[in-house]
Amino acid sequence: MVTWRKGSELTPEVKAECLRLFVHRHTRDHKPLWAGAGRYSPQFASDQDWLCHTEFAVTKSGRLNRAVRYCRSHPTLSQRTPPGCPRIAEWDLPPVGQT
């Protein structure tokens, strides 16, 4: 069973880890490569807004659960995600056990 927790409920260290690992978020603070040169509007007002509206899989100790390679976000600045844009942010890590 996977435990999900909002980013706003995580420790500062784990929040920083989320911002470093989940590079596909589109906020006014962070523009991913898929957003192009002004092609898409941000989905969140800020990275803090993204953390408040995104759930992360965590372990019992409150660390990120690295076996779950996605987070669940709920955009606050747009009603729908434009076609071709990722709705689930992922990070590029080797499969568990292959580090």
C-alpha cells in the first residue's frame, strides 16, 4: 500500500528533493523544456503552489518512496492540461535495485 502526502506537509529537505527530481512541473518559478518558448501558460502560480497541490508517495519515515516514480498534481491556473503536456510529473531514475 502506498501512502500519499501533499508536498506542503513534507519536511523542507524532502520538499527540496521534490523540486530537484520532478522537473516537468510548469510554474511561474520553473519552466520545463516541454513548455517551449512561451507556448504554454504555467499550470501553477509558484513552486510552493505546486507543492501544495501535488501529492507524493512517501515511506513510513516521511521520505520519498523511490519505488513510485510519479506524483499526482492538480493544476491551479488552468482548467485542463493542453494536449501533449504531461499531467503526471516523472523523474528519470534507474529502476529500483539498479543504482
